[in-house]
Amino acid sequence: MRRREVLGVLASATVAWPLGVRAQNARSRIAILSITSPEGDVRNLTAFRKGLQTLGHIEGRTIDIDYRASSGDTKSLTELAQELIRLKPQVVLATAVTPTRIMNGIAPRLPIVCPSFSDSFVPSLATSFAHPGGSVTGIATDVEALIGKLAELALDAIPNMTKVGLLSNPAGGSMGRFEQQVKSAAKAHRIDVQIAHAEKLDSIKGALQQLRDANVQAVIVPQNGLLISARKQIVELATTLRLPLIFGNRDGAEAGGLASYGIDQAENYLRAAAYVDKILKGTPAGDLPIEFPTKIELVVNLRTAKTLGLSVPPILLDRANEVIE
């Protein structure tokens, strides 16, 4: 999708409606704070809007939506959050741990729905999944040992693998836990782990080269705002370095990674619309239990396997929910 088309999809989210019109129609206002890029958000926000429409919320008629995205830059999130708060939203959709923490730190009483909820929120922003108690709720991305499964997926795709790499963004709120899960899974299968950190876009190339120099046979790319935004760059660099990529989200496999395993993020955004609906109708965010994802999908990119000269085991193809050919 071309950038002009992407911005067209998201354009309605950035319109600043005249104050007089808003007052006259008494429309609710929803803010969206994303750590991803506009291009990376299209699929998920399309699902979110679909959920809102199903519940009777029509953008431009019954609701207004203001959207800000940092494209992986955590430092700009505070300024973007402040911009959104000045627009006086009734509820915020924050796409990940970091934007949720930043928004909550600035406006602690403002209801926030996060479709990428994790254990990292407990107990600082939510007492528990069953009884959040504060102003933050949402749908979890954590499924027990899900990130560790990426190491197992790498081993399934490359049966003789002895060393796996992990591309990690240390600024990510969940990244420390992700690293531990990958290490534990790799240790159980007697695989060595090499971790390379990339906190900014311009550090990704060096991190991947570090993993190449360490002779890793595959690289795990977990779910993270910066890494999702830079997935095309990561794929291009990894292809040049002949590094198979195992992503934690399907967008990575679609961009040219070898495979991905993770929750259906768009499904979480669709369900997040119901949370926003309840909050707009008066239910406190802290009274809404945090739900768990219902769909996990395995995507294998055969095109990429052929480019890298890899033969994907038939058993892995049989397990895949989708095979890109």
C-alpha cells in the first residue's frame, strides 16, 4: 500500500473538528496514541473502526477520533500524548505498554484501553487481570510461554540450529521479560542465544550485523513498536545478511520474514472497540476485566524460504494457518 493510500485510511483520525460543531452534536472523542507507524497501524485500526461501527459509533457523526503515532520513537510519545490530552478525549486507545504508561503518567484518571496488555502493567497500572481497579484495561497479548515459542519455531524451521539471535529494543516495556522467555526456551532445547539491542532506527543495521558476526542461524524479532515500524528495513537488511527472521506478529512474515507466530493483533483491536463502547456509556475502565486473546496464528513465508535457500519442513507447513507462496 502506498503512503498516500495509507494516510487516506487514517486521515479521518487526524481531523481537528471545529469546537462549535462538536458541542452542537455532542460527539464523543476518542484518542489513539501509537508507538507504531501509520503504515503499520492500518490493519489494526481498520479492525478497531469496524468494531466501533458495529456498536453504532460512526466517525464524524457520533464520535471523533484523534490519532498520533511516533513511528517507534519513544521520546516523542510524551509530546504526542500531551497534544491528544489537550483535545479532551473521553477515552484513549494506547497501542502498547510504553504509550499506555506515558499517557497514564500525564492523565492518571483518563480511561485507557490497551489492546496489547501484558504482565508489565501489574501491579503498577492494574491490580490484576480480573480486577484492574485503576483507569487502564484492555486485551492481553501474553499467552503463557508465547515468546519462548518463537525459539521453538526457529528450531522447527531450521532443524540443525545451534544458535539463535534475538533483536531486542531495550526501551520496550516488555522486552526484559521477552529476553528471559527466549533464553529459557533456548536453554531447554540446548540452543545458544545471542542478543543484540536496537533502541533507535539507525541502530538496527549494526544490531543485525552483530548477530551475523555471531553466526546465529536465525533471528527472533518480538512484538515491539519500533521493530514493527521498521519491519521492512529489518527484512531488507536480514535478506542481505542471509539471516532468516522469526517474527512475533504476522506483519513481519508478510513483509518478508521467514515465519511468524503470535496472537491475531487485529482481533484484539476489534475487541478493544467493545471496551471503548462500555467506557463511553459510563462503565469505569477499572471495572472491566482484562481478557485474553482467543486466536494465535502461525504464518510461513515460502517465498522468503526460497530466497534464502531453505527447505521448510512439511510438518511446519501442515501446522501453518497461512502459507505465503
